[in-house]
Amino acid sequence: MSKYRIAWMPGDGVGNDVMEAAKIVLDHLKLDAEYIPCDIGWDFWCKEGNALPDRTVKALEGTTCGLFGAITSKPQDEAKEELIPELKGKGLVYFSPIVKLRQMFNLHTNMRPCKSYAGNPLNYRGNLITNPSGSDVAIDQMIFRENTEGSYGGVEFHPLPEAVYEALCANPKMKPWKAKGFENVALSTRIVSRQGCTSICTQAFEYAKKTGRKRVTLIEKPNVLRETGGLMTRCFREVAKSYPDIWADEANIDAICMWMFKNPQDYSVLVAENMFGDIVSDLCAGLIGGLGFAPSANLGDKYAVFEPTHGSAPKYAGQYKVNPIAMLLTARMMLDWLGEASSAARLEAAIATVIKEGKVRTYDIGGKATTLDVAREVARQLG
């Protein structure tokens, strides 16, 4: 019997391509794992009305963790239009399966590392920023994103139910919306809890302490989002008191987008609620060469799902054209979580060598190699 049972979820579009690349590398590492195929994605929404079928949820419960490729998501109107005729008009509502997985398995923490590797021609300003330490890596950040609450909690209304309006009328700012007509009003919520805010902030500081990092930066907007942003800020400050040796600072989401672009090497660990964490991690990815270099991990207390942060890019599906580095770095995060630290370190070193040598590159960084060419070269570097 294999040591690990890994839920294998290619998803949509190029998710299949990059997962195939990951399998080449994992097989070369001889990871003692059984890979359990799981249905997930847009095709299952269109044909079954459920992008995360119940059979997949049941299968996941018997696995160690999940590895996920990419997902296609579309606005509600378009999603309903693409259902097969038999399912149209049934009142089905599309919900992102990866968001559903995060909530269903309480994968409360999203970790998104952004690291610049020497030799990547798309690093910030075309090259590596001068690093006083002399390291090849000039940008090395970890974003901690709260993963189950905030603006992505999925509590939304359109049209606005009158009962919801009446419940909110204690706030006088709601009154003008009634005159617009409930059918013309959409409402999305941003719900955060003290527990969720404290947990994600604590994990950010613990990570900084464990890895010897000296700065943790909160990304929020409490001057406008006074209640939700205010709660997150208060929790951050309270947690920071337990880590006096770590510099705790705060930045508004709009300001950090400027400062990260001007001085990205100044930041180390960043922590944010769901949507702000999503936004700033894509900005960070742009500084290190794009989403083709950006992995992530969705972590719970007992389960985890690992995924690259890029989308499904349907126009490239099956062409083996896209960059698999993000997927391979995601596999590295999975190995680390499984306790396979030696394999994780070997894999990252091999990836770094392939990037630095620059002999095998996909189109996004000026090369002509395929997705699988890169995977095979990484495997070759593993020896």
C-alpha cells in the first residue's frame, strides 16, 4: 500500500497539461504515492450542474491531500447559459469548486510564495534587483491569505431581497438603495471573524519566526472598511505583541501596490484577508516573472490542496505551451507539507538550475520548449 493517497484534480484547460508535467517530476522523485483521479471543473458544471460532484468530495475524504491544476469560472449568467438543455431552468447556481473545497474542508490558510530566481528574464525590471546579501534571490516573499472568509465568502444577493434590505435598514446609508428598486441592486458581503483574523495573523508571525524573517506586513483598508478592516487591524496588532523581535507594520491595499512595485525587496511576509491577499499575490507574481512562477497551498488543520495560481487558459489547452514552473513549485510545497523535505529541496534546486541555465524555456519567457520539455529537463537535473 502506498504511503500517500493524493487526489489528482487536473480541472480545466491547461490544468491537464501542467498536471502531466508534475507527474513526470513526481515519478522521477519516486514519491511513494497513489494518485486518485477526481472529477472537478467546468465540464462537470455544464453536464451535471455541479463543478464539484459529490463523488469527488467522497473520494477526497479518503486521501492524504489534493493536487489541483486549474479551474474555469464564469459569471453566473454565462454559467447558466452553458448548461446542457436538460439542466437549464432548474435553478442551478454556479459556485467555484476551489472556493467550495476551501470552505468544505476548512482550508483556512492560503500560502503564496513569490520568489525571483536568477536567470528569469522577466524578473522585476528585466533582471534581479541588487541584493546586499549577494544571494541569487532578490525577491523572496510569502503571502498569507485568509482563505474562507472575507469578500469571497459567497454571501451575495441579486436582486436584493426586501427582507435583507429591512434587516440592514438600521444603517441609514441603506435607505437610498430602496429608491433604486430592489431588482436593480446587487449586494456582496465581506464577513470576517476575530477567530479567522487572529489565526491568519498568528500563522504569518509563526512562519516569520520559524524561517528567521524580520518583518510582517498587514495589508488592509481600515480607513474605509472601518468595521471589517478595523477588526483585522486590531487582531494583527494584538498578535504582534507576542513577537517583539519581528517588525510589524501596516499598509493600505492601494498603497502597497505602489510600494511593492517600487521596493519589492523590502517586504518579506505579508498577511491579508481573502480578496486583498488574492490581489497582492498576483502583483507579487508579476514582479517575479508572472503567474507561470507562482505556486500556492490551501492548508487546513488536517487536509491540504495545492494549486498553481494561474488560470485555465482554455485557448492553450492541450497544446503543452504554458509554463509548468508554477505547478512544479506547487508540487514542491506539497512535498514539504507531506514531510518529504529532502525531495522538496531537491526539486526546488532542480527548478532553479533550469531557470538559471535558460536552455529550456516556454514561450512566455522567450523560449520554444513545451510544457513537458521543461518537466523533463527538471527531472534530468534531479539526476
